[in-house]
Amino acid sequence: MTTPWGDLALTRFPEDPRERLRAWDASDEYLLRHLAEQEIPLSGTVVVVGDRWGALVTALAAHRPTQITDSYLTQEATRANLARHGVEPGTVRLLTTQDTPPDRIDVLLVRVPKSLALLEDQLLRLAPAVHEGTVVVGTGMVKEIHTSTLQLFERVLGPTRTSLAERKARLIFSTPEPSQERAANPWPYAYTLPDGIGAVSQGTVVNHAGVFCADRLDIGTRFFLGHLPDGKGAQRVVDLGCGNGIVGTAVGLANPEAEVLFVDESFQAVASAEATYRANGVPGHAEFRVGDGMAGVPAGTVDLVLNNPPFHSHQATTDATAWRMFTGAKRALRPGGELWVIGNRHLGYHVKLRRLFGNSELVAGDPKFVVLRAVKR
């Protein structure tokens, strides 16, 4: 990536030499170019929110910025990219969206996320640290910035305008008005589940901002809940890519002897999963882990993996995450252990499972979704 301070060699995480997606885009370059051309002072507290793979904080490392991210993979990519460019550990402060933000912010740089709810939550959490002299610049691709995005910046921070588009990227400029009244933060959000979905019927779901389908039960999960395995006894179960944790919670309620591990790369998701599990008074044992899929789970130690893999990485459509989840699950499963997957019918996960496990059984299906079962031989 070419920046006003030199060229950077950046990668995503986990690093894959076959990866064709870049670790930055035109909106990152536009923001950095603007900072340099306008000679914006960066001597105070610089906070970068939503940096996708660490491109922004790596470029600005000399100014000791703070990064706030919801993504474990982003944090790991950032660490790797900083190390690649000789930046000493601790130069860039790495915070999650669940951490307490800085008390004062002099420059706030926001890479607009896909989730408007996550943007709302983060702006409301950061607003008390913003003062009248704070420079606020948002950035994103044109297709990511909507009228609702600009209205949110204006409602939380102050008067907002946008730049002209360059290479399909746009900047957002807000003038902070710290004294303006703003609504209370509505996140996390909780709701009651409907009847007819097994052990979690009439249960409670807790969602932090940015978690998929935060205000309702999505139809794919609902279908999965109706077709979960009915195993009993002391099983080691993984809710892989757990989201708000409702699938693993259902397993724990149906089988109190099960030990459930909730795993997601989103800090918001794992916080939601733990809150959902606690809210439903599940009697069994659970562990909650933010990480890269099944990495860190010892081989041959798991009886059952339940998975609804994502097929997007930010705006890009890709099956790379699903493949890593499937391969990680196979490694962690004991012989005879099972991977259960729900996915859109058109994604063709049965082909991948047969290639990897040598088998794939259709458990249930409707016109849109399939539930598949693969057994480790």
C-alpha cells in the first residue's frame, strides 16, 4: 500500500500466499492522503476504529495510535503487520470493542463497518471522550456509506458532511458538539425467543451491537434449532462461529452433562454468547473463547461441532473461512465425532465436506437451507 509516509507490505490474517484479497482498499489510502495533505496534527491521542487489517495504524504507528476493533483476526493481522515494519510492541495500543475506550480523543478516524448498529454503539461509547477540537474523519467505499451512516454521525457527534468520491471511496467529516444531547446506548439488546424451537423456546437472547440478526431470530438459525442432534451424556461440544450463542445454549439446555465451547472471532459475539448462556440459566459447564476458529483446540478432543459458517469477509464473498472452519473441526474431532453444518443450499457445502471427511449426509433441508452431517472416520 502506498502512503504519504512510504510503501507498506501488508497481509491479512491468517496469512495465505494464495490469498488474492488485499489487506487495504482505496478508502484507507484516501484517508491517509487526506491526513497528510491537510497537515492534520497527530500529536494528541489518535484513535482508529474499525481498521480492517491494521493498515491505518501501521501507517500511523509513529504517532502511537489506539486501535479499537471487534475482530480477533484484525488484531492478529495488525500485530503481524506492525512487526513486519519493525514497530515495537506497545507502540500501538490494541483495544477491543468490549474494552474501556480512552478518556480523551484528539483525532478520531473511523473505518465505516458493515453493521450500522456496531457503528452506533462505538460512536456512543466514544462520544464522551470527544471534545470541540477533535478532528473526526470517517472513511469507506461509496457502497458502504449511506444516508443513515451520515445521519448517525450527525446525531451522535455533530454536523456532518462528505467529500467527493475518489476511486469509489469517500470521506466523512464531523464537527463535534460535545454539549448536544444524545440518546442512551441501546446496546446490548435482549429479546424473548418464540415457542416451537426446542430447548430454548421462550428463552432469552442477548445481542451486543454488530452481531448477526441482533433484533430477531434469523431463519437459518431457527431451522438449525429444529434439527440439532439429540446426543446425551458428557459430550464435548463446540459452537463454532457462535454469534449470540443460541445454538450452543440450546445444546446445554437439552443436555446438562455437555461441556460447550463457544468460539467466534468477534469480541461482540463472544460477549453476546456468554450473556445469552447466563440469561437462560444453563446448568452445565461452558467456556467462551475469542479466536481463530478451532485453532487452540487440541486435536481429537471434541465429540460434536455445530457450525453456521459465514461466506463474507467484510464486503468480499469467499468460502475461505468455511473451509478453515471445516478443516479445523476435522482436526479437533475424535474418531466418530461429528460436524453439523447449516448453510444456504446454493453454497454447496456437501461437496467440501465429502472432499474433507469422505462423507456428507443431508439431515434436513428446505428450499433455502440444508443441515449437513459429516463423521470423522
